[in-house]
Amino acid sequence: MSAISLSGVKKRYQKNNVVHGVDVEIEAGEFVVILGPSGCGKSTLLRMIAGLEDITEGEIAIGGKVVNKLEPRERGCAMVFQNYALYPHMSVRQNIGYALKVAGMPRAERDAKVLKVAKSVSLDPYLDRKPGELSGGQRQRVAMARAMVREPKVFLFDEPFSNLDAKLRVAMRAEVRNLHRSLGVTSVFVTHDQTEAMTLADRLIIMNAGVVEQVGKPSEVYHNPASLFVADFIGSPAMNLVRGFFGEDGYFRHGQGGMMHLPGLGQGLVSREVSLGVRPELVQRVAADAKGAMAAVVDYTEELGASRLIYATVDGSRLIAVDTSSDALGTGMPIHLSFAAVDAHVFDHNTGRRVDLGDANSAATRARINA
Amino acid sequence: MIERSPIFDAISYGVMILGLMLVLLPFWITFVAGSQSIQEVTQVPINLWPSSHLLENLQAAWDRADLGPKMLNSFLVASGVTIGKIVLASLSAFAIVFFNFRARMVCFWLIFMTLMLPLEVRIVPTYAIAANALQPLQVLLDVTGISWLIQTLSGVQVSLEWNLLNSYPGMILPLVATATGTFLYRQFFMTIPDELVEASKMDGSGPLRFFWEVLIPLSRTNMLALATIMFVSSWNQYLWPLLITTDRATYGTVVMQLKALIPDPTGLPDWNVTMAGALIIMLPPLLVVAFMQRWFVRGLISKDK
């Protein structure tokens, strides 16, 4: 088993900086997902690991061996491509076995291996078909079998499911997860789909504009976002982010004259421009006389079945709350919302980084991560 | 544009039939004349109905123009040119499309520009090269002073010569470079998705292996189309074989032999034999097209293209 280590990895096309220096250690046997919006450099990073792109600066090591100058075939990686990239003129058998053929494995041995791998992804009835005669999901499985048959040190997935329909995607996700569990091969998976990322990953690498924003377990990234970008990007509905500042009196001021009383949060932050973040599921509807209740006006609601989302305005700032009650809530209705100060996150608005809030908040966050 | 009216249909059919007749009439006259006796073919007005002397005319034409060995020559030359063109065109397009070297666009435009320079335009320099294929090297040696150096050092005068006149390589090689073929292959290669190239890299195959095991099988239908066009056009070459061969008895091609079939102005006006000869000579390209047609269609309807 082999670990991947990236240190100071940069990619430049002519004068365009695409990846600005990435330092990440990937443990052996780990399933790492690189997540980010399109154009953030995540695919470029993966392709640099694969050897399909030159590394402008920095070093990539696989299994302790620097691979910067190695050809893709010498790196021991297998890759699954977004558009499957199957050889259209070869049968499924030939497609899966091509790498072995190139490596000069004798035919009998090769066929036995291909059959074994094909069985493991239930492709054995289709071995003599051409890719053109298969469905999207089957083609994707051929692409995976082709990667598996080489018994690589590292699996690389480049948005492999983006051409599949939603249902198939869920099925393939489970298949990849099982595969990883049974083979235990270090895997790097690139996607822009956060559900995919959250469900598959042992650890997530969140990228934005060529920079790694945060590396961590899915629950860590969700409950303890390191930056404004991560807070906003992860989670659906997105985290409530309210822009404002803490006054001398400890109140958080926002919107049009809005004031929130958040005991214990404001120390050392007075007059710094910040964004206050809180997950919608931690915002509660409360009675008007409850402690910390804020008067709000319902803008609209979104029905999700088990619950609904209330989009409300509090003194000119938008707050989203998850509500499980069945009360009739129409546009313009006054309600009261509140959330606990320990559930809030504060981000410096200028740097976009998280501000450490002290023990109470960290404890609450830790409890949630470990839950 | 879909038009469905009887009048429009009638007009389209009329135009198509007219065009077809324009194309087919000369062939019909050739066939009819080739099947007539000398009396029938010289009568006025000409009879447009076939007669019964086809076989004997074919026999006469075959013997008179010595078509047996000439047919073999034509076949060798046309196949050689076709194969050469395909090999050269596919390899040069491969280099231009899949390799990122500095002069790649320059190379492409140089090749592309030769589209504007058909053989007829460059026939004199081409002949000069064919007369001594090593001449460019000689010039290079002379200009750089290497031949002078060798002569002063060893006393041997450097004079390279490789004469291609009156030889199969001479008839084939100058026709092998083809901008059309390169362009066709380039267009096809550009439709190959990058991911396929990358997948084969990940599978560990080198460039030549990728070329041979992925690109060539995928371009099969293109190759057959190109081969058909090239075979017909090189079969029909007249000027170049005529120019480069003086030994017509050994190296003549059938198209050159058409001349030998034309009746002597002072001799017997047996145009029926000439026409029968023409029929024989145009048969092979016709067969090639007819046979290749099946592959075209198969290539067009195949799903995994």
C-alpha cells in the first residue's frame, strides 16, 4: 500500500496560475475526495498525480518515491475517466485486458484475470460486446474493471459519475465504496458533487481557485468549516452567513439596525468586519418571549417532505431555518427565531478564515463531529 | 428541407435522370462501340445498340496493347502509391495532431500548401530529383563544404547518384506525398477524444502502440475511403509514368497503352478495338470502387464510430 504526498505542488499554464501550491499527505488505503466548484484546479491536481500533466513546481511522491519525472505507466496509478474513455473498437474483454496486454502478460493468464475482475463488477455476461452496445452504467463498470485489473497502487477517479443519471449514481457510489472496502487501495476521487464527496470520503480536500481551503473528515468539514468558502460551499441548504460586526456592548450588529445577543462570542472581535455562520438545522422557531428570540418575517417556505425550510428576514438579513412543525406559514407572517451562541461560527470577512471562538464553541463542535 | 409535391418530385427526377444520362452516355458509347465489328463501328450514323463482337474485340485489344504485363505494372504502381500514401499520410497526421513540438503548425501549413501545387506544376524539379534522388544531399554536402573537405582530405570526389528513371520506385515515390490524405487523417485524428489518448497512456502503451492498436483500427473506414480515391487516381496517372519511363515495353502502364490502341491515321480505323481496350483499362478502378462501396456503407452505419 502506498501513500501519496504532495508538497508545494503548483501548476502554471503560460502565465495562468491554476494550482497555487498544494501540500497534502494522503495515507495508505485512504479514500480521499477532492471537492470544489468547476475550475478550481481539482482535476488538474489529479492529472498531475496521474502524470498526464507536468508539475510546474513542487513535488509529488507516491509510496515515498518522487514521481515528477516518471511516465504515467511507471507511477502505478490507474484512472477512471469522466467519459469512460473506452476503446470503441475493442470488446469489453479487450478493453479490460489492454493494460495487461501492453505489459506483455500471456493470453491465458490475462483472460483469467479479466474474467475474475469482470465477475466482481458483474460484467461477465458482456465480455464480448463492444462499448457501443452497453448502457452508461455498464460502460462505467468496464472503466472501473479496466482500472482494477492492473492491481494498481493508487486509484484515481476523475468525476466518474457525472454522466450517469441520479439513481445510477447512487448505485455506483455504493459499488465504489464496497470496492474500496474490499481492495483497500488508496483512492483519490475528484467531484463537484458534495453528496458524493460526503458519502464516499474518508477525508475531504476542499479546493477553491487553486488553493486548498480545508482538509478533513466529512463531519469535520461540515461542522467546523475552516473558511467562509467551505461554510458556504458545503451543506444544502447552505450555512446561514450574516455579515456584521460586534459592538462595544457585545451585541452583534447586522443588516438594517439588527442586534443579536450572543453571550461569550464578541470578545476581542470588536468592530472587526465578520460573518456570523450558523447551520439552518440549528436555527429554531421559538415563542416570542423565549430567551434570545429574534423577530423575523417569513419570506417563503420550501417543503422537503420530512421537514421544510423557512426563508425569513431578520432586520434585513436572511436566515434559513429547518422547521418540522406543520403550522401554516405564509409569506409575511411574523415568527421568532433563535440559535445558541455555541452553535455559531465567526469568519473574518477580509481573510475569509475562521476565527477561533474559545472553549464553549469548540466543545460543541467537537461533540457534533464525534456524534 | 423537405418538399412534398408531385411537381417538385417530377422536376427533381428529371434533373437527376438528365445528369445520369450525361455521365453514362460516354460509357454506353464505349461499350456499344467495343461490341461492334469494324463495319458496324464505321457506319454513319452511329448505331447505339450493342452487337455481338465484344469478346473478340477484347481479345484483339488485349493482344495489341500487350495488356497482360501492363496491367501488372499498373497494378503494382497504383497499389504502391496507395499504400505509400496511406502510410505517409497517417504518420504525418499522427505527428501533427498528437505531438506537441515547436514547428508543428509550420509543418502542417507546409504540407497543406502543397495542396496548391499539383504534380504538373512541379514536374520539372520532380523529374530532376527522380533522375538523381540523392541530389539534394549532394547539394547540401557541396554547400556546406563537406564534399570539398572530403576531396581535399582523401582525394575522393563525392558524387552521389541514385537514378530512379525507368524503375518502379521512380513511378511510385514522387506520387506518394499527399496533402489531401494528411488533411483527411488530421481531421479524423482531431475527433479522437483526449481522454482516449490519456487512457492509453495510463494503460502503459507508447505512442507507436497507440497509433497501431487504437488509431489505425478506428480509422479503418477513413483508410478505405482514402485508399479507394487514391487507387483510382493513381491508376489514372498518365503524365508522370509517361515522363519517367523511356523503356515503355517493360515499365508501361495500361493508361499509357491507350495511346497504342488509337488507330493509325493511315491504317485501319478499328475504333471498336480501341473502345474494347478502354473498357478493359477502366474495369479495375470500377471494380475497386464497387467493392469498396460496401465498406463505406458499413462504416457509415456502424454504431460505435
